[in-house]
Amino acid sequence: MKTETIGSAELQVWTVDEVAQAWVRNEIVLIDVRTPQEYMFEHIEGALLLPLPFFNADKLPGQSDKKIVFHCGSGIRSDKVARAALGAGIDRIAHMEGGFAAWKQAGLPFIGTNMATGAPQRVNG
């Protein structure tokens, strides 16, 4: 995990492996900030969708139990959202380095689209 101090808060940048392990242990809320079209084509199963253009840090769920981890396609949009959340005073925030591309490159499972039928299907990386 990499960290960066922003004011009195700490921005955490998690590796794909760190996110995957925390996800399996049910320790995090994983929020995808890509577009609805990107999400519908392929996404991490169970991740919530909150597209960057609609992001409002004040409306994020409470963090009494779990840290919020953002991800996007490459890590650029999730970094912006994580910084905005920190700016709004939410301090249990991280984002996934390399985004969904890194998740797929690591061979981790996700929900994809069956190109023959258009139906969602599990892809085991």
C-alpha cells in the first residue's frame, strides 16, 4: 500500500492484491466510478456503481464498519474521487492502483459480457 498525506488525511493507494484480499474477507465497500456502459460490459462482481460525473462525497455510505475503496479503468478517475472524498472529510478512503485493467491483468474473476448472447457471464480471469 502506498500512502500520501493530504492535509490531515491520508490517501491510501491499494494494490490489486490488497483489494482482492480485503474484498474476499468482506472488509471493504468497492465502488466503481466508471461509466454505466463500462460497468455493464464488465465489472467486479458485487462492486457498486457511482460514475464520476455523478459523484457527491456527501452522499457516500457511512463508514462504521468498512473502508471505501474506489476503482475505475486505470486508476486516474478513482484517484480524483478519493481526493474529493478526503476533501469532504471522509477519512477511511482508498483507491485501487491500476484500476480494472490491473484487476484483469492479475487474472482475478469478474463479470463480463457473452459476446454471442449479450448476457452477463462470470469470467475467471
